[in-house]
Amino acid sequence: MQKRLIVLLSLLVVLVMALSAYAAPAPAAETQAGGEEAAAPASAAAEEGEKILVVALGADPTSLDPESVMNNESGFVMSTIFDGLTKYNKGTSEPGPGLAESWEVSEDGTEYTFKLREGVKFHDGTDFNADAALAELDRVINPDNPYYVYNQEGVHSFATFTWGLVTGTEKIDDYTIKITLSEPHAPFLASIAMVWSGMMSPAAVEKYGFDVNYNPVGTGPFKFVEWVRNDHITLEANPDYWGGAPKVDKLIFRVVPESSVRLLKLEQGEVDILADVNPEDYTRIEENADLTLLRQPGLTVNGLTMPFEAEPFTDVRVRQALNYAVNKDEMNEFLYKNAAITAATGMPPILMGYPKDLEPYPYDPEKARELLAEAGYPDGFDFTLLCYENPRGYNPVGIKMAVAIQEYLAEVGVNLKLETLEWGAFLATRRSADNQDMGMVGWSGDNGDPDNFLYEMFSTDMIPVGNTSHYSNPELDDILITARTVTDPEERAKLYEQAATIIHDDAPWLFVNHTLQVRATRANVDGFALNPLQMFWYMEDVDLK
Amino acid sequence: MFKYTVRRLLQLIPVLIGVSVLVFVGMHIIPGDVAVLLLGDKGTPEALARLREELGLNQPIYVQYFRFLADALRGDFGISLRTRQTAWWEVRQALPMTIELSLCAMSFAVIVGVPIGVLAAVKQYSLFDSISMIGVLISVSMPIFWTGLILMMIFGGRLHWFPIGGILDEGVNLQRITGIHLLDALLTGNMEAFWSAARHLVLPTIALGSVTMATLARMTRSSMLEIMHQDYVRTARAKGLSRRTVLVRHAFRNALIPVITVAGLQLGILLSGAVLTETVFALPGVGRLAITSLLARDYAVVQAVVLVAAFLIVMVNLMVDLLYAQADPRIRYE
């Protein structure tokens, strides 16, 4: 009797042990284990006086190969490990020198010659030079490369977006490369500054193959140490960073899925920076002297499209009337909890080329009624609005936005019928060429270039996928296409000022707002600044006081 | 007994097939095109077509299912659409955390719940009985999510007794052997990591284990009460055995049988509770993997998680059935 009990109990113990042993990767056989191998073998607790900066993320990154991933959390981490050829100037979306110290663009705008920074090494000791840069480019443009990024099942990549126009690369000398494009494309310099264009060590690609996804080696201010899935990623300072040695010794990205728990951890000092903040918590953070709330307009735009080819929206007065009829400031204050600012046109005000004196349509229901009457609709009209339900990055309140607008418009006699579709069906319907409903619309920018907003959503070329209002204005098309080919930044800025103003006046959208990017830090975090791309650039400047 | 075990193990096959059909169909009847969902706003028509082709979404659902089944039999659960690791790897990374948390919660539930139940039964209608049963009623009614947050705010936020979420303090390293932190720390003699993990586990253990603890306490109490009114207990007392001996040797042991059943069933509840507990306390376990994958429509990982969970629950139930025979000599499996 007793014996059998012992046998059974030991069986149970063995089973549990076996399960968990099987559940853990055997280090030798497990090539995918990534950071696990790199983990320090035994306890090495924080050394005396070591400065550890902890950033809380809402979700685990999915990959750390810049060319093979598109989600924000991965970007946050990668922006501290990698540099691109160009790099956004601090606090702006304008590309400046990065791993390339300088560049020249040919007269016709198709040839870019980059002078590379000398003396830079990847974290694994490999030299950064023309060969390394070209090896990295080969991985994204050459389908015959064994580690071509698109040869990974289900990969999400910006490679086509960024490098799709590249027709040739050439080594001029050890520190000079030339990249040829099939057509002039001025946003190229901004695209290659994106975190998704970070330069990976070719030796690492050689060593890990596609597993560089979990073994990132860059040239940035922080070196990858370990990644414990769904828990944390540890990075250590790269004292030889060309932009200056980081002021903290370690940088840890910790995954904390619950927003209230993230805030609690910040309040307790267990983390130093929150990558995103729940709007409900703004006041609580602002009232706490130990914490700092940072906010600035994000890289988003949000609104409703009005079908350009359908009555009554063929009349510009009707489109403008709807813009006057909605109290967007009130929506921002109460619905968006002050986490958004009113939009005047199709691009956010932090971008280059935003017209400084452009004001949003004010809330003026009287004016709206007048315009509707002039257009022949004194009693308003009925129309269908296609809606998605869930919150999106550019619209954190989801369908509540449509419900609010429905009420404002009802006051001027325009009655919207809301038709809600599940996200996949919504996108498919919105993007079909024959759809003639109004629709919720929004965009989060990729490379911080105005082209990425205005051309994408307002040019005739992009009907019906990007330009879902089917808005078409030949004058605007000319400007947008010229702005793609002009390489002088000032000249481009002037063109976008014109374009943004035309879009404001033509009002193909009911412009609603731009969400703010909001982060919170402990008050002793010094030197941390937001930037339009929302990435963690320039973390080498951050210190703990 | 051996035959019985083999038979039970064979029954596992139809159970797992049934579960796989349910989860597969469930994942695929959720409306909406996965490819559109995965690519979001940035999906060009070409990218969508390529992704549908890659995922085999163009084929009828039964073809997709049989392909999945054939692969799964070879131990291939497919690739995670989110991370592009194998689904099985994702599960293996996360499983030890959940096992650790569930074992802690179960131990807590048994160590606290059973004595409360016994004492409440022995001192029926006493003050202790009333207070403990009210307490038990409260904890059985509280949602885990809420319990977790409240515990965290009081004992982490206000009193600073325990850390808020996570499993190890910043800067504490632990070599991964089994993936169960407490065990790994003991195996490597890393006491710093052991205490760090232990401190981190206290609140989630209580949050997750409290419902089970309450259920066990109530079960033990009623089971003890029933046994204590049986004739043989009176007989044992009548032949002169001390009250204590009767309670421990005669009543308690028999009262345990239904308690074991309930404890076994509670393991399923612990696994589902782990979804919430791991989310609130930021623990990298299977529960959180399940929810993250479900929201991202990461088919392969959801299927792998559900199948592994079903396997675990069936195995635990088997062990419970075998334990009966030990606790109750009248039960024989032949």
C-alpha cells in the first residue's frame, strides 16, 4: 500500500519534471533560443553604482531584425541597437547624417552617393564600411541572396517600401557607395533613416542566418545582451558608440501588458519610462511630482472620407459645410481626453512643409447650414457612413468618433446611418473602387515624410487603396509628383505647403484630429525627448540623476 | 491498474482530435480575412495575395484542417505568424512559467484551504467557522483580475512588501534549465534569484490560488461534516479512541476523496485563471501567450496552446483517478 503510494507520487514528480524539462529548450540543440545563449551563466546582480534604465512596453517585440518586422514595440528596442545610413535629426522628422556622413544626389535625382563614416564597428567587432553596407543592402534587394528578407514565411517588412526603387548598388571605395534608383524619389533619404532600415552586421547574418531576428547586431548606442520572451530585453551600453558613449550602463525593456500595472511600476520606481500611457492616467501623472508627462503631436491623421464622385459631395461647399459642423475641439477634450489636437489637413503639423498659418475649420454650425443651403441642401440629406469598431493607433476611441460626429451633423440636418463592419471586411469594402459611402479613415506615418501622407491618401494614383475618398485634383497631383522628384528640402517644403493648403480647401475629408504621442518618465530621468517618429532615438543622451 | 492506465491514455487520442477540430474551426469561423487583419492599413493587394497563398487560406477549410493534423502528428504545429518562430517553440518557452505558477497556486490552495475546512468542520458553528466561511465566500466570488490588482496596489504600491509584476528583479540573472524559476535557482544554487522569484510569486500565487483555496475549504468542510456524522465514526469513538485519532485516521482520510476530485478539476480552472493572472502580473506564461496570439489571430500558436492545455488537463485527471485508489481502498481499477 505504502509502496504503491510512493511509486505513484514519484511518477507524478517525474512527469512534472519531464514536462518542464521538455518545455525548456536544451541550449545546445536549440538554435532559435536567441538571447538565452547569451545570458550570463550565473547570478551577476547589479554591480555597485551600475545605472540601469528600465522602459516599460505594453507588448513583447516579435523580432529584432529591422528589415523583417513592422511593429512599434520591435521598433522601440531596435532604435537603440541600430543606425541607418541617415538618421533623423534630434526631435525632428528630417533626415541628417547617420552611418553616412554626407551624400550627394545626381542632377536627375536617381543616383545617391553616400560617404560613409569611418572607424565605426558593429557590436560584434565587424568593421562598418562599403562592403558591410552593400552586403546588408543585398539582403533586401536581391531575391537570390540566401537570406533575402522575403524568403521568410509570413514576414512583415518595409524592404519594398524603402528599397523597392533601387536598381543598382556600387562600391566606389572602402567608404563610398552609390545607390541608383529607377526614378527620382526624394522621400528616399527619410525612408532610409527609419528604424526599419537599420544596418545589421553582415557577420551576424552569416552566423545566424534568419535567426538574426533574435540575435541583433548593430552599430547603435546599446548592445543586445538577452531576450527573455514576454518578459524583458536587456541591452548594455556600447562605450565606443560614434555618437558618444551612453550615460547609463544598462537599458532594459520590460514587457508589462496591463496599463494600470505599468503606471504602478512607474510610481514605485520599478521602471523609469513608460512607452505609452493610458489617457485616463494623465492627471494622476501630472499631479505626481516624481513623474513627468511628455506629449507632442504624433505621426497620425484621423477623419472621415466623403466620396468625391457621389452627390452631394461633388460640391465643395457640402464638403466644407461638414467640416464646419463638427466641434472637433470638444471631441478632443472630452472624447479623446486631451490626447489629440484638431486637424486642418491631411498631414500632422510636426512635419516639414506644414503651412504655418493654416488653421483648422472652426466649429460654426451657422456657416455649415448656409453652405448647405447655397449648395441646394437647406434641409440637409441622409448618407451612409462605413465604420470600424475597435480602437486604432490613429483613433484610440474607435467607433465612438463616428457616433459623436453623427450627433453634430444631425444638428445641421445631415443624418448619417452608421454601418459597422469587422476590420477585415471594413478595409476590403473601403478599398473597393465602386464604394460610394462615407467612411472612417486614418493613417500612421512611416518615414516622417509629407509624401507618405499626402501622396498616399490624396493623389489620383492612389485611388482606391490609399485614396479612399477617390479625390482627384490634377493641380494637386502635379505638385505631389514634382515634390517627389525635387531634392532641395526647402523647395520641397514649399510644395508641400501648397499641397496641404489645397487639400484643406478642397476638403475631401472631414478632418478630425491628430493623436498625441504621450510618454511618462520618472522625474530623475534626464535628457529624454520625444520625436515625431516615436522611436527611442538618442538614448545615449539619457541619464539617471 | 496498468491496463486501466493504458486504456485511459488511449482515450486521449479522440479527446485531442476533438479539441483540435473545435479550436481549428473556432479560429477559422471568426469573421474577417486574416491576411487583411495581419497586414492592417499597409496591406497592398499583392502582399495580401502572397500572404493568403503562403497561409494556404485559398483552400477549403477541411483541406486546411487535414494539412494541420498531418503536420501536428509529426510534431509540427506550424510557424507563428507574429514572431515567425515555430508555434511549439513559443509554447515551450512559456509553459514552465505557467506550470510554476499553477503548482504554487495549487500548493497555496491545499496548504491553506484544507486546514481551514477541517477546522471549520470540527468547530462547526463557532466564530472561526463563520468568519472563515464568509472569507471563503468572498474570495470565491472575487474575479482574479480584480484580486490581482487590489493585492498589487495594497502590498506592492502602499506597503512595498512585494514587487509589482514580473518574475525577477532587474539585474538578477538566472540560468535557464527547466524554465521553472524556483527550481532553476535551487539547481544552480543561486539563492539571490530564488528569493527574487519567490517574492515575485507571492501575490500572483494568492491571486490565482484564492478561488481554488476557497473551493477546497468549502469542500473539505462539508465533506468532513458528512463523514463525522457517519456510524463508523461514532463506533470508533465508542470503542474508546481519542477524538483526535478518530478525526485524523478515520474522518479526515475519507473526507479527502471528494477533495481530491475537486482539486483535480480545479487545475483546469487554474490554467484558465493563469491567462488573467499572467496578464496582470506581467508573467511570461502560456496564458498570456494564448491571449496575445488569439488577439493577433496567430492560429498556429493558439492551436498549439489549446492542444497542450487539453493534454495537461487529461493527464492530471488521470493522475487524480489513480490517486483515488490510494486514498480509498474500495476503489480498484482492473
